Amino acid sequence: MDRPGYKEIYAFCIKLLSSRDFSEKELRKKVALKFSDVNASLIDSVIKELKNSGFLDERKTVLNLFNWKMESGWGKRKIRQYLIFKGFRPEIVDEVLLSVEFDYSYIVCTLKRKYDLRKNKEMLKAKRFLLQRGFSFLEIQSLLNC
């Protein structure tokens, strides 16, 4: 069997990126699994071309994932950990976290729907819930005092 060339790897990457966004690390891993006998320099050139053509834009992907997780009720810390775990560079993640204004309205709606905050026991449950979602203690205090 012939070794795959640039075009096959590029087409595979485009197919992957058409279904969802990937970090560079995730994309490299997928390509390496699919084409195990390809050298790294060929993968590097494909990744470089994808970046130059705008198909692989980590900042845009981090921003999209950040907004999606924020709307799902996640806190900043948990979102940051998730994005770094997914293979995005910490400097890009931190840049997006600093540049975007965090919208707490999603989690406030969830709190009001899920808990009766007038009861002490429910207040403790809400605090645990928010801690698990990655909110800081200061954020929790301000959210529960609304």
C-alpha cells in the first residue's frame, strides 16, 4: 500500500474540521492515528496550510467553546481547565478569558429554577453545585446574593 501524501492528509483534516472544531493537538492526534506511517514534517506542513487558509483557528475555536460552556452554566475555572485539557495553548485560553465578559445570567436562571435560596439547606446545595461548576467563592457569594 502506498504511503499517504499531502492531499490525502489535507482532505482528511478538512473532513474532520467540517464536522466540528479541533485544537491543533487533537487534530495531530487524529491524523497520527489514521496515518500512522506518515512523518511529522508532512503533518506539520498540512497543519500550517490549514492555519494559513483559516480552517484551523484556535482562538476562534476557544471563543466558541468558551461561549458554549458558559451558556451551559460552567464557571471560568472549569472552562479554562476543560480547554487546556482539550489541547489548547494556555496563553490563548487566558487571552480569551480576559477578553470576553462573562455572562452570569445563564447560571442565575438555573439557580432560581433548581433551588429555593430562602432555605438554608438549599443554599448549601446551591453552593456545592456552583463549586462543582467551577465558580470561585467570590462569584458564588455574589450569585447567591442576587
